[in-house]
Amino acid sequence: MRSVLSISIPPKKLAALKKRAKCEGMTISAYVLSFVDQEENLITEAELLEDLQQGERDLAQGKQRTLGPSDSLEEFFPIKK
């Protein structure tokens, strides 16, 4: 079952929202829901900061590799399934 969400939005922003949704071939609801779905996959600032700090520690300890012409990106960035 679906629920209805009502929001107050200025006319200019509503027009922009309608235009963007139409350009994407979506309804306004689908367009907004796509952003909610995308937001679930974002990392937090704290996670990003920790990743950066870990990278700096790894670099300081000499734990880096150089991508060569015969290397594949998958070796450096394995896809987690």
C-alpha cells in the first residue's frame, strides 16, 4: 500500500521539478523517489573522512601500488558483490 506525502513548495521550484522529471521521462513522484533511493547509497562524511585518513596512513607506510599499462582497474578496485 502506498501513502501520500504532501509538501509545500514555491511555484518556481515546482516548475523546475516538473521540468526535470519530464526530461528524465518520469513522474514527479518517481523523480523524487529516485533521489530517496540514491541517498540510501551515499556514504556519510564520517565514512569519507575515515577512508581518506586510512589512505593517508597507507601512503605513509608505503602501502601503495601504481597502475601500469597492463593492469586492469578491477585489480585495484575489486567489485564487491
